[in-house]
Amino acid sequence: MATPAGDAVFADLVANAVHDVKNSLALVLNSAESLTDGETMSPVAQRALLVLQHEARRANADLMSLLGLFKLERGRPLVQPMVVECEDLLSELVAYNATLLAHRGIVLEASECPVAEGYFDRGLVAGVLNAAINNTFTYARSHVTLACRLQEGYTVFSVLDDGEGYGSRMLASVADATESYEHSHRSTGLGLFFARRVAEMHVHRGRSGRIVLSNQPGGCFELWLP
């Protein structure tokens, strides 16, 4: 029969293993990205490399979500808000994701940002948005737009693609957090669950953040931060 001490040891082992795998994935991603800057590859090799990058980033996002949830379960602080220049964050997101999407014929750009600064956990927010952008690799046709605006006292980040949009079941299930914001049935729901937790842990004057999905008509992922 398991003991509390044994459970704690096992939980730490799992957390360490997840962290180790995440570091290994980071090395895989760095190697894959260095190959894209090298000699010309055949179309078949290039497609295989793109899939590798996309899937490695997706797996890395899931592992970061698991580590974040583990910290929450152990009562460790997760959100560390700071003053963030929103335009700089959008530029960083474009720089990190544009090359991968461009190889799929998808243009990634940030619209003009009217928000000077926000107060939130930069690393967590960037992680949530990077996961949403990486998801468009599969579903966007040719264009993805990042934006940031002020609405109803919230700083709202959005990722809008020109794909077919979210299915009605996905839109209806968001309130239950049973599915991921990915458009695919293969999703475990971890991505959206963690994104919602990140949003809700941002609290200001009694209001917490939230996640909003909509079709405009392409899929639009929004992160609302108070």
C-alpha cells in the first residue's frame, strides 16, 4: 500500500523525468532548427523536418503544462507577474514561429499593437500563445494574425487563423475544459486546461482571466488577462 512519503517520492521522480524529457526535446528542436538553416534539402526531407519541429514543439508545450500543473498540485507559486511591453512580446512570438509556418506557406504577422504595457507572467503567457500559434501549423491555410488590444479592462491577446475554424462541439465544450483548443480529436485537453488555469490565476481587483474561442470565420484563440 502506498504511503504519503512514497507518493511524494514518486511524484518527484515523475516531475524530474518530465523535466529531463523537456530538456531533451529542447535539444531536438535546436538541432532541427539548425538543419533548416543549412544546405538545401529535398522536398521530402524538408516536409519530414517540418513535421518533426511542429510535433516536438507540441510535445514540449504539453510537458511544460504538466510541469506547471505539478507545481500547482504541490502548492508552489506559478504566476509571477511583471510589467511587460506587449509589442515586444508580439514581436518575439513572430520571430520564434514565423520560419516554421513560412515553410508551410503560412504568413505570420502581428497587427499594430495599441497596448503599451501589461502586468502578467510573461513566460506563462508566451508559452500559452506559442502553443496556440504552433497549432495553426496544421489548420491555417495561408495566414495567421497575432493581436493585442484593451477591452473591458482586460489585456486581450488573440491568435487568428484563416482555416475552417473550430467545430461546434469544440466551441460548446470550452466551458467544461474537456477538450484542447486544438481542432483535432486526438487532443487530450491538456493544452486548453492549462491555458485556462494560467488565465484564471491572473487576478486583478476581483476579476480573473479567461480563455475565449470563436470563429471569425477562421479559428480565433483569445487570452483575456485582467
